Amino acid sequence: METAAPAVEAAPAAEAAPSATATATAVATATAVPRSDLQVPAWVDWTRPAMAETREQLLSLLPTLSEKDETFFAFHIEPGKAAKMNQGNPEIATHEVSRERCWRGLQGKALQTADQKKRCGGHDYMVPIYADGKPASARFCIDQFEFPNRPCELPVVWSGATQAHQMCKKLGKRLCRQGEWMQACEADPAGGEPRRYAYGDELDLEICNTNKRAGELNDPPCDARTVKTAWETCGTHTEPSGSFPDCRSRFGVYDLHGNVAEAMIRYDHEEGERVSQLKGSAFFYVDVHRRPGDERQKETYVDVCRHNPRWHVQSMLKAWHVNYHLGFRCCYDIPEPKK
């Protein structure tokens, strides 16, 4: 998650939006090279590079968009460019898990059921969340994977909370609230006791993508003082979402710990406004980890579901903080049942 590295800010670019001449491809029509022994959705494209090289490749992971919304996404997304939303700097990022290996790890894992998809407004890879053991009581759904919410695809980083919220809204969702994220992490669908971590009550640095030491992967060392220095020196050493199949909550929400930290919304009662909240941890959490009960040390933190930090808090009207390890996921409001 956020370490002692200085804040990296990027205000929205003032340049004109690029023309969306090559629009996002509907995921259902993605070209696929068969892997006869794997059960995967039709949208999986084995020929697409693991790290998107073009805007069109990254946009192809999204649902079909209107021309206006495609233009909006195309303006904010651009692989290989600092301060634009992408999957990191391809010149220095490293990834150990292939798309195929990730899908092999998810074989037999329950993802989204037809009923869950219906309750979540028809959105793929979302699940309803509730804490009382009664599915009918769920009032919101959450993405199972980090944006773009596609299993076995690399998450998007360099995304500010304000931009993320706008993108979620364009998809018919919204940015998650902190309380929702916590509930998705700790709650038991059967109504049992909450967990300390999504996967259990004891810290395990191997079960999620949290065990990569930044000093061993970045040469020269990561310098996060500015967008430029962070882009040039800080590798986004993520893995495809879901690559660690046991790094999931009991609701089937993946990578709530590790891979990328996540931006969300919190209401600040003192300020009387909605502000950005950064939570979770990133791939280098091993460098800053602390177990519950351990002596507090500077630059370490306990990444439990209920951790409530105050990193780079900004009004949601202008929450532009971005970083090489910061992503997000979306939530969806389940309509009130008709009386």
C-alpha cells in the first residue's frame, strides 16, 4: 500500500481528447486460441500481450461502450505513458504468472453465479455482499477483481480516485465506499464471525501477491517523488488478477490484499464531505508489513480488513493522487426490492 514515499500527484491533462477511431472491442468477440483442457470465457484472448501495448488492447477488456463513453476512457487510458491510466511502465515492470497459469489456478473455483449476475444488474464478475447470512439483505455488489475486473488480466494503475469514480459511473457502477470494501473483505456469507484478513485470521505473505521486495526488483531504486521519477524507476510488479487463487474473501473477492492498493470513498464527518481513501496493500507489502500485536515501527502497518489509514486524503472533487501501485475496483447499488 502507500509507504513513506512522497505523494505523487497528477492533475487531469488539459489536452484534447484523442479520437476514438479504434473503439473498444466487445469482450464477447475477442479472438481466442483454444486451450482444450481449460474452461475459460469466450472473451479470453490468448494472443493479446499480458501487458497491453495499445489503448485498444486495454479498452477491449471493458464492456461494450457508447461512442461518447469510449472517447472518455480513451482520453484517460494510454499504455506506456506516465500519468495516464495503464498497467505500469513496460520497460521496468516484471510479471511471473502467465495468463494461462492464472486460469489453471482458477479452474474449479466458483466465480460469479447466474443469480449473482442478475442481482448485480447484469454486470460480469460482481458478487452481492451481506453480513447477516441472508443473501436477500445485500444492498450492494462489488467487483471480484481489480479494475478492469477481468480474471487473469493485469490490473490498471496510475488511477486517481476522482477518475476512478467517473469510470465506474460510466460502467453503471460507482467507486466503492470504505465500509463496503471492509465488509467484502471480512464478512462471512453464512453469518459467522468476521475474519481479520480476507483469507483467514493469520498474516500469510505467500498467499497473496505481497512478497516482492522492492529493493530486489528496482534498479536503480524506486524514486516516487514525482510522476516522472516514479514512472522511470518504480516498477509495477503486479500479477494477473486472481493469480493467487486462495487470496480471496469468503464471498469470492480476489486480491483485497496485495497486487495493487485500492482507492475508494470515505465520508469525512469533520470536513463534511466525501474524501478519497486508500486501502489494502501492494505487491511489496513484505517491506512494510507488521503483524497485529507487534511493536509499532515507522513505515510499517497492519493490513487487516479493518485497517483505516489516512494516506493522501483528498476531496473527491479533486482526488488526483496517483501511483505506480494504486488501482481500484467498483461497486454497484442493488435496487430496493419492490413492495
